[in-house]
Amino acid sequence: MPPILRLIVQRISLALVVLIGVSMLIFAIARVIPGDPARIALGPNATVEQVEILRETLHLNDPIYVQYGYFVRDISQGDLGVSLYTNRPVTIDIAQFLPATLELVIVAGIMMICIGLPLGMISARYKGQFIDNLLRVVSLLGVSAPSFVWAVILMLLFAYFLPIFPVAGRIEDIYVIKAVTGFLLIDTLIDGNIDAFFNASWHIFLPAFALALSGIGQAARLTRANMIETYNKPYIEMMRAYGVSQFRIASRYAFKPSLIPSLTIIGLDFAAMLGNAFLVEAVFAWPGLSRYGVAVILRKDLNAIVGTVLVISLTFVLVNIIVDLLIAFLNPRIRYSQRPK
């Protein structure tokens, strides 16, 4: 078996074990949260008989291992149950809300990479100088404050005091876009509506930037530290002795070895954004899966809770597999370590 294929099989096998463990854990936790899901769903005016009928329908009177057996049976058929919050199948809710969150997280991830890595390179190149000290302070500020704090600050600055960006939603109501992928930035281009594309881009900029700021600071600080360490390697000194330009040394010989640790953290930060996005979505009234997840948790909607957590966990696992493959591509030693002894 080729080394890279062996690595993929190992990572997928581990991912399946992780997802099974997550499903068991969240299934148990969702059922020990205080409150009766049937009573919460039907409201205080429902009769005892109505509540009991719903409890029987949801198998809440059965032992927890029996309930989990029903859950495994249903999920193997692609059925996550019906949400008590929306009265729709959970799969339909996830299909509606997930693209908005993924689009937000992907744009934030692109910002994190395109801003954080160059800032780290510049900071390392001018180590100890004014620009390095300035970028270190900016990076520290980005890491220190959580995303929802930056969301409020950015909204106050650029939507209230300087009304440049919109404060809520994904696009203006005047645009009617046919949903093809669920990603408005893509659907507007498919529709050929450039004005709607720029309007959607204008709406997503502030929430994505607020979500990305912490990752930008983390990526910049880690890239700076790794590149400073790489600059002290003998082969870099040899390049300088041969008269290779500083730009070429930084971009070609120092950046790639320094990218591997940074890429690991960027992958983890990117996956963590799915869980951290709910506060940013709440501030900007972004109709995403994270905001939906908070709503179903408050109503103890068991099917929706488990479905939302599983989807976020699956995305987290997939991102980590992709990061592992990228690292293996950048570092041949990892690929060759998968060869059979």
C-alpha cells in the first residue's frame, strides 16, 4: 500500500473511533441536562397525557442504552430524527443552517492564512525592530480578546460610529438568489449577479474578520517564532554567504520548514471556529448552524443537539485529516514513515 494511502486509512479509522465516542458522550450528556424535553416542547399548558405520549414517541422512558440503540439504528439510515424546536427533520435544519456557518468559517480561515502568515514572516524578518514590536502587540491583542468581544467592537466602530458595513444578515432582502450550494458567495456568481456578490461579501466581512482575529494573532506569533528559529539554521547562513536575497531566503528556504507547526495550529483554530462561531453569529444575527445549536440546547431538543454536535465533530475531524495530509505533503519524512518496516 502506498505510504500516503496508508496514512489516509489510518486517519479515517481513527476518525470513525472518535465520532463513535463523541456520539456516545453527547448522547449521554444531552439526557442528563435538567429538564423534561417533552414538557419543554409542548409547553406548560400541555396535559400529562400529551407529555407522556411524546415521551413514549421519543423513547424517553426506555433505559439510555436502549435509546442509544434506536439512535444508532436511525442514524445508519440517515435519519437524525425530528427537531422539537422547528418541527422539521434535523437533517433539513442542518442542510439549511450549515452552509451559512461553513461559508463564514471558510472566509475567516482564508483571512487567518492570508493575514496571519505574512505578518509572522514580516515580524521575523525585522526581529527586534519597531515593525516587529508593533506586530507583536497587534498579534497579542488579537489572541487576548475572544471573538465575540471583537465582534462587538467592530460593530460599534464600523457599523455604528462609521456606518460602512451592515450589521445583520447575509444579504439585502432586495436580492433573490436561487440556492444551489447554500454558499451565497458562490450562488451569486452562479446566478451571474455581481451586485449581489459584492453585497454578500460586504455582509460577511465584519463577522468573518471578528472570528478570524484570534487565529490571525496565533498564526502570526507562531510563524514568527518558527521562522526566527529557522533563520539560525546553518543552511540559512550558507544562503546568506552565497548572497541570496533576503526575500528569497524568507519566502523559499525559511518559510516552508516553519509552515508545518503553524499549519497544525491553523487547522485546529479553523476547526475550533465552528464551535466559537455561535457568539459571532448571535452578534451579527447570522443564520448559521452554531446559532441554531445554541437555540436547541436551550430548549433541550435532544435530536437536534446530537445532530448538530455530530456534524461539527465530523467537520473538525475532516479538517484535521486534511491538515495531516498537507503536513505529509510538506514533510516527506512523515510520508516515508508510513512505509512498512
